[in-house]
Amino acid sequence: MLPELARIDRNGAIQFLAKLCIDGHVNGCFARIVTHIHSDHTLHLNKSITYCKYIAGTPTTLDLLDTLGHAIPKNKQIPLGYSEITTLDEYKVRFEFADHIPGSAQVVVEHDGLSLAYTSDFKNPGTRTKIIEQPHVLVIDATYGNPKHVREKEEVIWSKFVELLKKLLMRGSVALYAYYGKAQDIMLKLREWGIDAPFLLTSSQWRVYKVLEKYGYRVEDTFLLSSREAEEIKKSKWYLEVRHTANIPSYDIDINSHVILTGRLLKSILRMNTANVWIVGISGHADFNDLVYYVDVSRPDILIVDGYRSVHAHIFASYVKEHLGVRSVVLPASIQ
């Protein structure tokens, strides 16, 4: 019966009730749901745009997808806010907030008395991320599903990160490397932590920022890297240049220091690499304790651990079965 309710195929698509596809494409799905813009959740989106009747996401996510080159026809778009419900054919779909990047959502599908849920990527369950309680089936992201994956408190990590940035800015300009959405989130939080150096954004990061600005992500003293204002600021050597992670190899001799913002759980929070390159572990994913807490509060009848996006899925599923008494399986089944 489980495959009829929920499955994850070998290409990473979460499929509910054989008709709704989430974060991947399966032939025969009439609707595609995108939980956020990161590449492992926009898999085969062009196929879905071609063959699916609907493409659903939060308004933020749909706008960002358009900015990043995914041309979704307006008549196919289903923008859905948090806690709102829409009906796609006979299926009721609801989004709940997920603390990951701007626009991220969890998905709840209800049909014929059944409740199916997918967390997607999240952190801070019970405080910022709402825990979906007692679904019949819960699909969970378990990026850090190993008991060894426990991070320091977020405030401690940020305190050390800010201390490092202050020291580096005293020496000159700093380049920050982060994925779309995460970069803008970090910019906003750095202002909250008292970092007031101007941000100069590459063209792609600038386009993402301008979309998010409409949704409240406005950061003072933020400029396009190629603008006249930025050219003047660069003369001071006191600024933060925001680049995409894909640009890590292109270290610029005009930049004094480079900080790579990774989602990995590092043994040491800050680690210096060669050529004045620093690696900072600021993850948008729940650590092991957060994952256990989510499942313990949620108490689904069946837990499906996403084995496509986590190499620790089997470890986490076994732990949940043994310590929480929740029936747990890993899908796709072929992932070991």
C-alpha cells in the first residue's frame, strides 16, 4: 500500500498518491510542487513545465525560479502562501513554513481522509519550522541523519563568524561565497549582528536580491558590483563582495580575503584554507538532534527517510525505529 501513497523514485522525485510530484518529475503527474530553488529540489523542472498542468510553490519561490531562468507559464503557476490551502483536482495542498532559505516550504497533501507530508530542507523545528503532527506518512530530509552530526548552538557559530569578519575587514575587502537565497539570508543577519560594511553583489546574486527585496529582504548599503556606486566603494577596500558558490575557484587578487559559507557540519566551526581562504559552517539543515525531535513530536504512522538526498538515511531510519518506535523506511529502496 505504501507505494500507492508515497514514494521517492531514483531521480529524486517525491510522489504522493501517484499524481503529485514534489522536487522532481515523474511521467503521469499532473502537478509539480517546488519546495525551494536549490538545484537538488528543482530536478527536471523543465520536464514538469512541459508536461504538468500545474507548477506550485510559494510566491517567493515562483518569482525566484523565473529570475533564475525557469520560464513557467503564468497559467500553470499556483502561488500558495504559508498555511493557505488550494485544491488541485481532488487533492488539498497546504504549505507550512520551513526555516531554510527564503521561500522554502513544507508540503501537506490531504485526500480521502489521508494526510501526507514532506518536510523538504529545514532547521529549528518547533521554533521557526512548524512541526507537522500525526500525518499518515511523513517524508523527511535527513542530510545530517548520523548521531555524530550535532552542531554547536547557532548563536555560538554566528558569534565566531562575525568576529572573523570584523578581523578580515580590518585587513581589506572580503568575498563571501554562498548559494542563492542563503546568501541574502546571511546578508540580512549580518546587519542584525552589527556588520555594516557595504555589500557588492555579482549580477546573478543581485537579481535574486532584487526579487527578495519585494518580500521584505531589504539590506541597507547593498549595490550591484558593476554600478558606479560600487566602483567608488571598491576604492576604500572596505566592503563585502557576495558571489555564488560556483565561483569559488576564481579567487580575485583584488580581494584580500575569501569566506566560503558551507552547509557542512565542520568539526571546527571556522577552518582556514590556503591563500587566506576561510570556510565557515552555517547550515540550513537540521542536525541529528533536530531531526529526532521533529519525528518525536510529529509521530507519523510511517516515516519515509529521503535516501536520494542523504547518505545517512539508513542510519537515521534505524535509529527512529529503535528509539522512537516509529515505522521507518528508506526510499528509494536501492539507495544504500
